[in-house]
Amino acid sequence: MDWGKVGEYVVGSIPAVIAVGAFLLRIDRRMGIFMIEHEMLMSKYAKDVGVPLHELPTRSKGVRS
């Protein structure tokens, strides 16, 4: 096995791994922001309708009757 080539591939892939990691962190941060905005909108909607947030159909768990 040519360890020089293996080292080249490992060192050459480091920037790609860093770029993918940065991209995933950026997506995670953005999805966190969207989740917060969604919760704010859902709580406003529940308040406007007069229903507790946990009783909305999208929040109920289990079998619906």
C-alpha cells in the first residue's frame, strides 16, 4: 500500500470535510431560527383562536377521535 497516496487523499479531503461541516452547522442554525418563528406563530394563532397551544390538532399525540 502506498501510504503517500493515502496521506494525500486524507489531507486533500480535509477542506471538503470542513466545508460540509460548516454547511451543516449553518443549516442547523437556520432551522433553529425557523423553529422559534414557527412556535411564536403557533402561540399567536392559539391565542387568537382561544385554544390552548397543546390542544391544537397538530400538537395532539396518539389516536385522534
